[in-house]
Amino acid sequence: MNVLKHMETLFLVAAFAVLGTTYASAESYKAQVRADTMVSVGSEKMAVVKVTGKRLAPATKFG
């Protein structure tokens, strides 16, 4: 019976616990992303993709 009286308090405590763990895990993810971007590729050349295609006739363009 006592648990039913304090259900709102239990909900708020659980919600704050979830928010705290979410914030903490997000910060560690940001640190991992920053560390990954600092890794250099080395002297390898980057692949270049060239996309070609025909131009649309003025009558078929929208807008």
C-alpha cells in the first residue's frame, strides 16, 4: 500500500536515472567519435568517383 502512495516519486527517480545514464553514454560516444576522426589514413590515395550522365531536355525539366 505504501508503494502506491509514492508511485510518482518512484517514477521521477527512475526517469532521472535513465536520463543520467543516457547523458553519460552520449558523452562517451562523442569522445569515441572524436578519437576516430583523429586517426590518419596514411599515404594511401583516396578513391575518386566520377559520375556522368546526359542532360535533360528543357521540355522535360520540372520547375
